[in-house]
Amino acid sequence: MPRVTIGGIRFYYQQSGQGPDVVLIHGITGNMAIWPLIDLVRHLSTDFRVTYYDMRGHGYSDTPPTNYTSADMAHDLRRLQEALGLGPSYLIGHSFGGVVAVHAAVLYPEAVRGLVLSDPYFPALRHLERNVPQWPGWQAYKERSARCGLEIPDDAWFDVNLILQQAAQLPPARKAMFEKELGAPALQRLVRLAATTCGTDSQAVAGLTEDKIRSVQQPVLALYGERSPFLATCRYLEENLPNCRVAFVPQAEHLAHEENPAGYVEQVTKHLRQMAGLEPGWQQPQRELVGGGV
């Protein structure tokens, strides 16, 4: 397994292809396996050198007890670029991975050529998302969590730490319920992060204020599920970033890469090629809804 040690922490990564550098960044409780599983790596590696990795506390990377803010993760990303000899990169980040990508663009603008932001919401913009508790996906998640032995209040959609700590403290009977509903690996991922500051750190603004978000000059694709709970954030990015295009993945909510992988891969591949100048079309930001198959 290829690993690189950065600041005493070992990070697991993979690379594929040749060309301009692209880095893929997963979300909290995820891991880098999502990208090859949906075939995104294969499609991108025909035109780009694709690097994907497990963030600290995830997958096969080490799990330090602290430093899980988007700023910390952006520093990790920059050091990874340096350690692997990557040039200025296009960053593709899902959910919290998108927050990390934006923070990296703010802190290290010379190292970021463009951004594909896959359904992120930002702690500094939490006030925009007033309707998440009414989102059907949140209600379904709560019902499923209850079957797993977790008790999640309506207004706790942003409280990652609550979910992590409840998972870590499940008594044996409820632990068995959780493993039956979602599997033992899912529980292990939550318990692992519950022993860190990830739950609270990932919800911190950590310097990525509204002003900093609006300062991003690189080209941005805001890519959201058409039924995403975070469409207010999508509109904010479109209205406030100077070079932002919006695209929607149909039949998808927050996990578009899982809910419509073919449409997701088509959108990412097409727009990234345009962003990188490999085909025309980026000059006029536009809205798109493509169902697609790759």
C-alpha cells in the first residue's frame, strides 16, 4: 500500500493516469474507495494524473486524536501535494471534502487550479440552510438511526459529534441493532472518529468565513444533487463566486456519487475537461441538468 508520512502522520494514497494533477477528497466517515468504485478514477485518468487519498482518521490513514478542522485538512492536502511532487491541482471534494478544497484554495491559491465542489455545506454558511430538518432524506436518516439504536433530534443535522459519541456509547443490544442495519464496518468508522476531535472540529468555521469563501478566484463547479438539502448553499456559491458554474445531478440528493453514479461521473468529467481547457465551454457559466450515462 503506498503511504506517505506527513508531520508524523501516515497517509494512504493511490495515483492513476498522466496529465494535469487532480486530487479527490472524500467526506467525513468516508474513504478514498468511493472514487474507483463509481469509476471516476478510470474516466479522469485518461486526461489527468489523479491522486486520491484517505484523510486523517479515515480509511488506511493514521488517526491522530486532534486537528480535524477544514484548515488542518487543507494543510494536510498541501503537504501531500508537496510530498508527492504534484503541481497546481484541480480539487474534487464531496461534502466536507469540498470544504477542505475551498479552504485549500484560500490558504494556498498558487497550488489550486480549480474546484469541483460536490454537495458541500459550510459551517460559516449554516444559517442559510433552514430547511434541512424538513428534508425527507434527513427524516429517513433519523428513522434508520433509530433502528440502529441512535436518538437524533430534529435540529441536530449539523452535530456530527453527537452522532459519533452516541455510536461509541451504544450498549451491546443497540450495537447489535446498528450492525444489523448498517454493518459492523460502518459502526467501526464512527467509533474510530468518536475518539478524536473530528466531530467538533469539522463543524468549526476555522477561519473559512463568508469573506474568505467569497474571495475564491479559481474556477468552481458547484455540483449538487437536484434534491440536495443544501441548495441554498449552492445558490450562494453561484451568486458570490466570480467564476462559478452550477450543475445538478438528477435523481440525487446529498450522495449523488452513490445515488446516480453515471450522471455524477459524466458531469465531473465533462466540466473538469472544460475547466482545464481540454475542450471548449467553460467561458460562460451555466446551469445544467444531465442524467447521462458514461
